[in-house]
Amino acid sequence: MNQVNEQKIPKAPSKLKHYFTFILILLLLWGSAYQTDSTFSELIEGFPNMFSVLDQMIPPNWAYFDNIIEAMLDTIRMAVLGTTIGAIIAIPFAIFSASNMIKSTWVYYPVRFLLNLVRTIPELLLAAIFVAIFGLGPLPGIFALGIFSTGIIAKLTYEAIEGIDKGPLESMTAVGANKIQWIMFSVVPQVAAYYVSYVLYSFEINVRAAAILGLVGAGGIGEYYDRTLGFLEYDKVSTIIIFTLLVVLIIDYISTKLRENLL
Amino acid sequence: MSSATRPIKPKKNIVRRWVIFIALALLYIWALSGVPIEGFKETAGQISKAIVSGIFSPDWDYVYLPEGEDLLRGLLDTLAIAILGTFISAFLCIPFAFWAANNMSKFKANAGIGKFFLSFVRTFPELVMALLFIKMVGPGSFAGVLALGLHSIGMLGKLFSEEVENIDFGPSEALKATGARPLQTLWFAVFPQVLPGFISYTLYRFEINLRSASVLGIIGAGGIGTPLIFAMQSRDWSRVGIILLGIIVMVTIVDIISGYLRKKIV
């Protein structure tokens, strides 16, 4: 009797896998902490510094506002132009990487691979390379943002194109449309709203990115971080940060509202 | 006859289209007027040629140098910064996630404040955070770890809180009915529901953090970015080429592994 009862209770699943995962994570963390020289003692030693910096950041130097307005407008201009360049270049890339537009795998796999490659390179690196080519100023920043947003917009758009309804495509083929008419009247109406929404989304990302591109000399408000932190003027730094946050939040809000209207 | 049967285009659409068109035109006039485009530097063509040839003939010797400061160690450093930064933020953001979740507090304003705080952290650029941490703990990887750890709270907290908002209250009510303490309810009813989502988002953020970690070095916060910016300043393009190649390969491999794990978990 006793034995039967014991068999009724199911055995708890083995916890070995959990223990292994746990140990693996601990090892990873320990290795990473060792590699980066991160220790708690250093963090605690840094605490007084931290508070003195924060103390100097408050109150912000409001008078500095006048000096950075022009740079902030430049940042937004860079984001607008960079997004536009990206949006235009992204169209052919999106069409050539959608499997229902181009039937040949020899075309869309290489194009997709190229897009993946572009998206692995952080925009700040692109900006640093373009600064080396074109010299200091907003121009390299605009190009970096353009290439960076091409990757995002093209990827999202080609996924939207692959999800469209086949009906209009077939009927355009049936009435004998050429390739351009085929795209204009059966693909564009179906993906236009998505495309515009993705462009706005990448504009939001680009505004944030443009705010820091100045750190490598690619124009915009980022240059002022270098200037003020170099002289330890933390009150001015906090003015720049607050201004940036304000602009980003406002642009995010407008863009989100527009996107909600579109879709 | 045939023209009369054609439907008339709706007028409202045309007006709206013109308004959008004019607004866009004004935006571009404003944007283009501000950017000084004073032509390219004469050396631009030469330098781009040097960069392209450098990228296609990478400096393979740099991959491993016995005395240190080579590509592999730089990449390992970058990876370590990303792992540690992601772990710190995944840990720290849990209380914020519960704070910002609508269904966890009785007052909606409370969750609203939490959400606002998280979006504030999200918009704070991580590079600026790294710059501030460099002033606090000195230049090096540790500043990068802290910057990533703090910055990622913003996004992870938001994603985690959405996961918390989607939980089913059945299991926790059942546990309460059996007389479980609040901590036990949290551990046995809430955590099992949100854990897969948490892990998946953490892996996703890890992918993003790896990309960020590779540029943190540009401002002196450790990782592969530091040798990269030095190589760029000394115009050593074949070294720039190998470092770029290294970053691309590492990011791609990590993306594939992390994507596989995420698919398995969800």
C-alpha cells in the first residue's frame, strides 16, 4: 500500500538546469567585473565625488540658455535632414529586400545582409568616420544620421511590404501594369502610412542621436558638453541637459500623436 | 457621359494635402537655411579612398598582440561592460517597473509619476551620463558600466512595467486565499508570470548595450572605442578597418545567440 501512495506523488522536475544557469550567470558577472575593474569599494569611494558634482549641477545656469539655442536648432535641423536622406535611400533598399517584390533570393538576401551590416555600426562611429572625411561641422553628422536611419527605415518598411495584401498586386498584373505602375498603385497605397510612421519614428531616434554627435565634432548641441565639462562648469551642463530633455520630450510627443493619427 | 459617371475626388483631402505640403516645404527651407554647406574639403576624396582601402586590407596583426591592448582584449572589455551594465539595470529596474505599472497601485497618479521618471531616464543620453561618471569614478570601463546600468533602467523599466500590467491576478488571489504572505504571493504567483518577459527584454537590451559599449570608449569610458578613436586620430585606417570588422562580427554573433535564446524563452 505504502509504495502505491509514494508513486502517486509526482517527482519534482530536476533543478539541475536552473543551478547550471545560475552558476553560468554568476561566472559571467564575475568575469565581467574582473575585466572592467568594477568593485564596490571604487563605487563607494566615488560617492563623495558624485555628490559634489550633483551639488554643482544645481541650480542650473539659466543664463546659458541664450548661448545654446542656436546649437539646439542646428541639432533639430541635422535630424530633419538626416532623416530625409535616410527616408529617400531606404525606399529602393526596402523594395529590393522584400521577398514579394523581387522573387530572386540572389537579390534580396544580399540586400538584407547589407542592411543588417549597416545597423550593426553605431551612429557615433559613422559620425567619427565622416568627420575624418569631411572635417568638423554638421555635414558629417547629417550623413551619419542618414545612413543610420536608412538601416532602420528600410528594415521596418520591407517587413511592412512583405505583409501587404496580395489581391491588388495580382489585379495590377492582370490588367497588364508595368513594374512602376504596379508598385505605384498596388504597393504604395498599402504601405505609405506605415512608411511615414517609421520615418517619424526614426526622426525621434535621430533627434536623440544628433544631440550627442557633437562629442566627436559632428555639429549640434553635443559640442557644448565638451566645452563646458572641460572647464568643469557643471551648472551649464545641467542647463544643456534640461534643454535637451525638454526638446526631445516635446518632439517625441508631437511625433507620437502624428503616428497615432496615421495608423 | 463616361466622364460624368466618374466619382469626384473628395475636396477635404486636397486641402489637407496642401497644408501638409506647405508645412513640409517650410520645414525644409528652415532646415536647409541653417546648415552651412561650404563644399567638401579637397582632401575628402583622398581620405575616403584611404578609408575604403584600409577597411578592405585590415591590419590582421592587431587581432592579438602578446603585450596587450589588442583587438580581442578590447572586444572582451566591451562585452564585459555590456554584460555588467545590463545586469545592473535589470536588477535595479524591477522596483521601478512595479512602481510604474498601472495595476500595482490604487492611485493612477502614482504610476504616472513612475512612468514619467522612467521616460526622463530614457531621454537622458547615455554618453552624457558616461561623461558625468568619468568625472566621478575616473576614466575607464567602470564609468561605462555605471552609465549603461543607469541609462538602461529607463527602457527596461518601461518594458517590464508593461509586462507587469499584463499579469493575470487569478494565481495571486488563489495564493492569498490559502493564506500566503505578500512576499510569497509575489514569488510564487507574480514572478513566474513575468519572468520570461523580463529575461527576453533583458537580452534585447543587452544587444543594444553592446552597440553602446562599443562607442563609449570614444569619450574615454572603456571598451573598443578608445583604440578606435586613437587609430582614427592617427589616420591608421587599416587598424580602423580591423576594429570595425571586429565590432561588426561581435555584434552579429551576439545578436544571433541572443535572438535564439529569446525565441526559446518566449
